Amino acid sequence: MLAILFHIALSQMTIGRYIYAIGSNPNAAEVSGVRISRYGIGLFTLNGVVVGIAGVLAASRFGTATVASANSTIVVRTSAEGQLLQCGL
């Protein structure tokens, strides 16, 4: 359900186009009028909320939360944050 909402938001709404623009070429997005720092803070906040929800769901499913159960998630999250940091966010 959440994935469907994110798909609609990214493909049909203005903020989705801004996110794609920032991810593709942050310099061009900034020149075209997108406030990169504002949307960057919002995206990091949204990322934290989604990761927190995923952590709670994983802990409830497995009955416990350990660092070993999140190794692959940490790699994916770190690579996504690295890409955002390359954009200057």
C-alpha cells in the first residue's frame, strides 16, 4: 500500500518531479528553481520515518532486533545516503 502511494507521488505530483530532478542533476534542478536544501531535509526526514517503520515491522516479525539482521539494509541505506550527499544535501 505504501509503495503504491509513493509511486503515485513520484510519478504524478510536482514534488515527485522535483525529487527526480534533484536525483538526476542537482545543479540543473537548482537552476530551474527547485530549492534543493528544503527538499533534501524533507527527504531525509521521510527516509528516517520509513526506515523507523521498517525497523519496527522487522522487529515485530522476527520477535527481536539485532544488528546482524540489518546488515543488508544498512548497505542499501548507506549507498542511498551517499548518493544524496553527492547531490550536496
